[in-house]
Amino acid sequence: MEALKLLIADDQDLVRSGYRAILSTYPDFQIVGMAKDGEEAVSLAQKTQPDVVLMDVRMPTRNGIEATRDIANNPLLAGTHVLVLTTFDIDEYVYDALEAGASGFLLKDADPDEIAEAIRVVGRGDALIQPSVMRRLIEDFARVRKGSGVPPSGERAPELGQLTDREQEILTMVARGLGNDQIASELFISPATVKTHVARIMAKTDSHDRAQLVIFAYESGLVSPGA
């Protein structure tokens, strides 16, 4: 199997070096670039075409949010996924990273095997990493954004009318943090069928990845925070 190409973006030399040392020990990873800020991350991503960018949020010159948005909106980087590096003390910057197109989140204090698995999952583009963290993020996101176009409790956004009953059912499970295999098991269908449904839901909701699907599920009223 071809190694996943990784780009590491963090403004701290020690952090970049630490991740490089850890990730270089895994045979299925190839470090193709190291960036000290968001501007350099975007430039290197264009040159190296990585599968996954490990992106810090707070960086000088250009922060990780702006860099994530540039990468997610670049059609030439359609195969590149951004994994945001963060602490558990979630702040508004991380919520903004979701809107910018980040595919997932990685806790900076995660152990090496957790880091490696998170990268693999994001590199596949078929599941959210650390579902419990993602659910907390999205629930907090929904509360913060309350009153900013979010449908009142019990009211559904008209965009939901584009989805079939089965697609709404699967979207609800995605919002719960379930991966394709788990959804397939609960619905007694194949993972390939689930993947097809998820792809259609993304197309209908104009979502870049599963993280943005979760946002849509909450903001549309399909799923309620704390439910």
C-alpha cells in the first residue's frame, strides 16, 4: 500500500520536530513538508500534494483557519484533508475550522498510535476521528451559533427536503459519530452502500466532508444539541 503523504504545520519548532520524529517511525507515512505558519502550509501543500495536513490553529502571518480554507477551496487539492491540531479546551477558532473545511481534530496530547490512526482515518476521508470529541465540538458549535440562522427547536431547514428518509437516517448516525462500518451494522446493509449514501448526502448538502455533514445535521434541525 502506498504511504500517506503528510505535511506538518505548526509555529513551534519543537512541536514540528516531535511530530516528524514520531510519524517517521510508521512505515505507511511519508513526511513531505514542514511549515512554520499558514502561508507556508498552503504553499507547500500546492507543491507537495499531501494526503493529510496536520494543521495548528494559532500561527503567525496566516493562521490555520485561513490556511485550511484555502486548501479546502482549492480544486487542485481535492485529495488533501486537513487534520486540526488542538487542545481539549475548544475555542471559537476550532469551530471556525469546521466551517473552513477541516476534516477532523487531533488532541495534541494523544499518544502516538492514536495520532497515527487519526491520520489514517482522515486520509481515507470516510470517517470522523475521535467521535466523542467531535460530537462535543459540534454540540457546542450549535449552541454558539444559536440565533444565527439556526432553525428553532422542532423546525427543520428546507434543505432536508432534498434527502430521502434513508439518507436522513444515515445523516443522523453520522452526526452521532458513527463510522461507515457501524452504520452498516445497525442498518443491516453493506459498508459500500453506506459510503454511497454518504457521498450522495454530501453532494445534496454541498458538504466538503463528514465534519461539515455533522454541522449540517445540527444547523438544519435534524439533530438537536444534547440529544
